[in-house]
Amino acid sequence: MVYTYSASGLRLPCATSVYRSSQSSFNGSSRNSSFSLLLKKNQFSRKIFAQNSSYDSDSSPSTVASKKVRVPGDQGDGSSSLTDQLESPSTISDDPQVIHDVDSKEMRDNKKIKAEEQESVLSTLSSNDEEAHAEELSALLNWKVRNPNSEAKPRSIPPPGAGQRIYEIDPTLSGFRQHLDYRYAQYKRMREEIDKYEGGLEVFSRGYEKLGFTRSETGITYREWAPGAKSAAVIGDFNNWNPNADVMNRDEFGVWEIFLPNNVDGSPAIPHGSRVKIRMETPSGIKDSIPAWIKFSVQAPGEIPFNGIYYDPPEEEKYVFKHPQPKRPKSLRIYESHVGMSSTEPIINTYANFRDDVLPRIKKLGYNAVQIMAIQEHSYYASFGYHVTNFFAPSSRFGTPDDLKSLIDKAHELGILVLMDIVHSHASNNTLDGLNMFDGTDAHYFHSGSKGHHWLWDSRLFNYGSWEVLRFLLSNARWWLEEYKFDGYRFDGVTSMMYTHHGLQVAFTGNYHEYFGYETDVDAVVYLMLVNDMIHGLYPEAVTIGEDVSGMPTFCIPVQDGGVGFDYRLHMAIADKWIEILKKRDEDWKMGDIVHTLTNRRWSEKCVAYAESHDQALVGDKTIAFWLMDKDMYDFMALDRPSTPLIDRGIALHKMIRLITMGLGGEGYLNFMGNEFGHPEWIDFPRGDRHLPNGSVIPGNNNSYDKCRRRFDLGDADYLRYHGMQEFDQAMQHLEEKYGFMTSEHQYISRKDEGDRVIVFERDNLVFVFNFHWHKSYFDYRVGCLKPGKYKIVLDSDDSLFGGFNRLNHNAEYFSSEGWYDDRPRSILVYAPSRTAVVYALFEDEPEVVDKSVPVEILKTVEAAAEPVEESEPDEESEPLDS
């Protein structure tokens, strides 16, 4: 598919290039060209210069041939399967330590440097110390040679376990032992094959150190796996796009390679910022492609295709991280965001502006993690970042790679984890900029035929049984953690990966036959096990979240125990349930239905709950606020105007829905940016009219950015009702920070009253009381509780600060009385106004203010309760949340 939009906010002066009829479709002139990324507010404005290197046209390019290394099952056409790989050990090289070892001057220099370092350091040790330190020192020097810019110590991934504990956790799985044991056996065999032929998963996941462009002291090596290509050459500004200047050599396994020595003056053959591509003669004809492992790509104004950029700034210009990565919090409170649409203005925002303007907002709101969408480069902006074209490149629309690093470093300074919305479930079908038909064949990185196409998403599907695809994806997952210091991932579209039907037109009922049968893509599940194994082995503090709607058992059980290995599952059913409920009358809301959906999750498998995400905000759908208040939001959100019943109802229920979702839905919570204050309207990316082959036209929005931004000014305006909703969300986050109720072991639902429309439950030393009735308020309403003592209000959705009617006295104290009520040994009497959510805390001492950055009004609410008393063991009769 060809996309005809151009990105705003990215100012790249067009190079003086022409299309020559005698060559393929991309050529550049011999004139030097320069690119600059001009970012908003003149912050972190950086320039990327693309100048031609001094090149002698009479000299032949310097190339280095690869040694022959056979990878399991790779027939050179990209069509290998997992079974083929495991049954073809005879085709594999006897050298297990290298990907494609190159006996180049670069390698010889490294060996020489390594030997000199060993001799120098060992000579400083006494004879008594040499033997004790030699092995440790050798390992450290090996690591430094592999990672000359890294000071990290060697890391290792634990070997596979027995994979049998899943049957202890869930005895029902025993009936599907044949499938599960086969799955784990395939995972173990893959680990063994990788250990044997690649030197281990730790080495295998560093493919970016061999493939793509790699720099040494003597020059640049470029390697590309393209078995379908008949010839290949690297072209770009540095050689005037001459396809005859730097021709690549191919080994018998489909890896093309060339070594470009430094210029006479010692400068690299390809200057930093130069445009580069690979030209290949393929079964589909001559094509110019962006290198698959490219680290940066840009789209020049007025041009349709992107260009690969050789991004290797001088050492003095590279961003250096200043702040350590935060430890993983016990409970995750995630702020889902998109850099491009994070401005209040109708523009494409930048990494720098997000760093300076949005991160402090996230910190103030009380979230401890930010999940950033659309990081991987995607040619089509309106794809929301899910049609990835360049997997190793951060989106250039928002700035440079160093700008992104600066953003992440700032988040770490604020104590905020940065999670990336990573897409390994599919890829863009764009043949100009992406992996589709990269080497001219349909079965390169993807399955061939219909198996390799997602008919709903109009995208390509990876072949997870291919050895080189595994290398590519595993290395990609490691790249972002290693190079950019991301703290983890939200894996997109995992349901599509795990089943051959991709979850389309399938209603999962929870029957285990739906998960463990012929419709399960074992290759894909094994890949997910491998990537979780790699991430958690090398980065123990990293977080992995899987977007799975199917409810796959073992999804969040460690790989060593036989599980898939994710830390969290996105509890996607909750958002769908709220939309379903919001279409009904208040009288038809069922308390039991709400509670069942919120608590219907697998024991010991953690979930991230959300009332709404970006999905519900897209054009064609509605946010919760818009479902509740609709067009009244345009005219009645100002405090100097009378409210309407629809606005009063909407604001009250908006707060209640979010709090009960956080209170019962999982061990983590997610909110899409702007929804904390009930962002009006919808998200609509800029798009032009789309002309279909049948002659019909799908109208666009005149490429408008008006609905592709976040109106944070609405939530900040204290004269609008949005402000009260934002204040409530902030108070809710800080309440969880103080009490940690999402991960409390004590949790009990004591009341689901369909007549009163009341839900009562306990988390930690807190008692939550929700009255969903549309007009009934209850005086002296008895609420069961576990522990004796004095309770006080710590959060009240009816507080005037939050846009409520202030019907409760926050100075009141509620003393427990003995006697069983709602299966609780004690109870308190409370006032439960209609459409309110109130949280009561058990306390003994006077409050202790712990966060001076929180507004005084919220501290009076959230911190008014004293420190909770020491928690005792959960009572035996407690009803678990998933019961």
C-alpha cells in the first residue's frame, strides 16, 4: 500500500535528486545534501548532515567474504519451519559461537586488543591472584570486546526448568498434558539448538551487532539477510547512489555483506546522517529497500518513500544517560500515551516537548509508569504505530534517537518506568519502506500465501518458525532495552500471534480445548516463551505485558514452570463490558455482572485493568465520558453555567467506573492520556480521501490534526468541570501509592446488592463502598469489615473538589461493632449517597504527610487517614477476587 501523507513537524530540505530512467526508482545527485530536524519550541534542535565521502571511482570497493555458517533449517529461501530446523542438525556449522564470523581486519584488531589487554592486566596481578582472577577477567574482557561502549558485566539467561509446575498451579491442565509438554519440549529444543549453534540466547539476541551497519575502528561492515536476492549493492549519498560502486558478496545462506574501509583521513566511508538503501535484483525485479536493521529513517517533505539514515553521531554528540533505571514497583499505574498527539496544539509533538511538558504531568498525577505507543517507525501515521516498517528505528516524526533517549532518561529521573508498546504480531505490508517482499519473495520474514496475511489488519504475519526471524525479533526486543533503556514492553496483538485463526470471529468461552489444540500456533507461543526468557534473564527488573483477549491459561506463569512468561495480561474484557453497560439504562445495570467481569481472572496470574484505552478513543467509538455526557459536554462543562442531569450523572459515574476498575480489576491499572479528565470527542488521525479500486471514495478529514491532540488545558482549567475529574484521578493514584491496595493479599467482596445497587469490598485495610443507585441514598447503612477499630474517609467521589455535591462529613469517625454481617466479623454504619464511591481506611495515629508535591486539597483527602495498622494474615473465610 502506498501512503501519500507527509509528516508535519519534520523539516527535511529535499535533496537535489532525480529519477534516472537507466537505473531503478531511487537515485541521488552528486551534490552534497544536508538534513535537519527542527523540533518544536527550538528544544533539542539537532542537525543530521549527509555529505558525500571522498570516493575514488577508479578503485574497487573493498569487500570481505563471510565464513560459511549454517543455521538450522535455513534453506536460503526463508521458508524453513520450526520442525525443519530441529530435524536438520547435519546442515549446521560446527562453530557454535558466531552468527556470521568475518575474519576481517576489524576482528583481527579486536583479537589483538583483547590479547594485549589480558597481558597488561594480568601482569599487574600477583602470582597468587592470577589463577583466582583469570577466569573472571577473561569473561569480563570478552564482554568488553563484544560491547566496547558498555561497562555492564556479563549477563546470562538461566537454563530451562522442568516446566511441570503449571500442573500444580492448575490441576485442570493435566488433561492437556500432551499439548503442553510438546510445547515445552519445543521450547527446550530451541534453547538447546540456540545454545549449540549460536553460543546461547544471550549471543543470539545480539543480532544487531552483526547484521545491519556495524562500525569498527577500521571501517563499516554492512550485512543483510536476503536469500531471495540475486545481487545486492549498498547505495546512498556517500557513493552518489551508484549501484556499481559498492557491490555486496553473498554467502550460500543468503547473507549479503560488504566492508567499507575508512577514508584516507580516517573518517568513516558513510558520514553520519547519510541516506542509505540496499539495491537488490530480486525475483520481483530491481528494488531499493531500507535496510531491515536500520536504526533511523526519515521521510523528506514532498516524497512518498522513507529513506534509511546511517545514524552514528560522534562520541561527543551521543546522548549519555545520567539517571539509573527505577526498580519495578509492586503495583503498576500506567499512563498510556502517544508522543505525536500529546500536544494541546493541532501538530505532531516531539520527544523533547513530551519530556518537558507531559512527563511532569504524569508524575504529578501519581502514575509510576508511562507506556509509549508508536515508537517503532511506521510510514503511515494514522496506523497509530501498529503498521511498523522499520523495527529498530524510533519514529523520526518526533525527533532523533538521542531525543528519545533524553525523554527516557528524564522519566527515570522522575522515578517513572518507561514501557514501549512493541509490535511483533505483524508488520506493515508496505513494500517501499518495510519488510514486505524485502528480497522480492513472499516468504522472507513472513509466511507465504494467505497464511502470511492478516485479512482484517491488512498486514503481514511473521513466520515464528524461521531461525532468522527469531534472531530478528529477539534482537529487536533486546535492542530497545539495551540501547534506549526502556523498562519493559506491552506486547501488542498477542492473541493474533498465538492462534492460527488470530482470534478473528472466535468467541472464547474458557473451554480449555480452545487453547490447546490444532488452532494454536506453537511456533508463535515458543517465540513468546523465548522472548520472555531472554528479557527476564538479562533484565530482571523489566516488565512484560501481553495484550491477550483469549484468556490463555499459563500466560503469566514463568517459563521455567511451563508458562508463557508474561508478568501481566491486559484485562481487555473490562473495557468491553463497560461499553456494553453504558448502552443500557441505569435500572438495567447488574452489580453481580460488574463484579464478575472485574474479578474474572486466573489465580496467580496478574492483570492490568483499564476502563478504557486508546481503542475506545478512536474515531468510530466513544470514550466513557462521551458515552455518558455526549453533546452536553460542548455547552455545560463550565462552572459558571448551570449543570444538566446528564452532566451530573456522567461526572459521577465516570469517577465510580474508574475507581472500581482500579479497586477490583487487577494488580495494575492503565489510563490513556487525557481520559483521566474525561477528554471530549475522539481521536482522528489526519487523512485524505481514499480512492478504492472499484471507484468509490472513502472520505478523509482534509488531513486535519484537530482531533489528533490532547486538550490538557481542559483538565487544568479550574473553571471547568473537567478539572474536578482530573483531581479525582490524581487522588485515586495517590491513594493507591499510599496503601498499595491493588496488590494487597487481603481482598474480599462482601456485598453485591442488586436491590440497593451497592457493591462493598475490602482491599488491605480499606473498605470500598459504591452506591450505583440513581436516586436512593442510604443513612446508617451497615457495611461489613474484617478488623476492629476506627475508620475514616480517605477518598470520596462526592467531594466538591472532584465536582461532587459534598454530602459527606470527612471529619466523621466510624467505629466498628462486633457481630457478623455480610460474612464479616464486624461492621460499620455509613452514609452512602446516590452515585458515589467512598473509601474508608482503618487508622490509629495522626496522619503523616509524605508527598509535598501533591496539592493541599488532595492531601487533605488522601492523607487524612493515619498510617494503616499492621496487616494481619487474611482470614480463612475470605472470598478471593476470582471466585
